[in-house]
Amino acid sequence: MKKILLTLAASCLVFASAAFAASGSYADISQADLKAAIAAGKVALIDVNGTDSYKSGHIPGAIDFETNSAKLASLLPADKSALVVAYCGGPQCHAYKAGAAAAEKLGYTNVKHFTQGIQGWKKSGEAMEK
């Protein structure tokens, strides 16, 4: 009986882990790491703040998700292990998940979230692109 219960418990843990992995949870990337990746040309950025916000200023090199979601596959790197970072307004904003999930659906395996978002980027005095 104990063996059956242990097997059942292990199966539940495996199922729960798989469900969590597919739930749209993305690792955060620090501003320092993001800046380094941008400087090295080793990141694809997805801005999920909407086109009006994008036009008023975004992190240099970012893709406007609202305008380009249908052609995202052609704008992201061919290498599916490339770093893809989605961001939105700031720590309380969860809109980034749409961009991150779209990249993940296209097969990208290194998708992260810049938690501070555009507000944190601006507040720290980083360069903006229009």
C-alpha cells in the first residue's frame, strides 16, 4: 500500500511540475544583465505596452508587439535558444505574458521577463528609442 501511495504521490508531483512549467512562468532578467545582452547584440526584446507607448519611447531595439504580433516569427532570431525578453509597464503589469507566450509558442526556449519594464528603464535614466 505504501508503494502505491508513493508512486501516486510521485506521479502527482511530476504532473504538477509539468503544469507549472507550461503555466507561463518566466524567469526575470536584471537590468544589468539586460543591458549587457543589448550591448552584445544577444537579445530580442518584445515591448508589450501598446503602439502608442512604443512610439513615445521604448528600450532600444525592441519590437512593438501590438503592431507585429502576426509577424513575430520573422522578427525574432532563427536560433530558438536565443534570449528573448518581454516587458511591459513595470512590476505590477502582467501584459508581458502575451509577448513571452507568443515567443514560447514559436519554440523559443530562453524567454525571460524584464520586471522593471519601461518605467524602471526610464527611471534609471537609460537611453530610449522612438
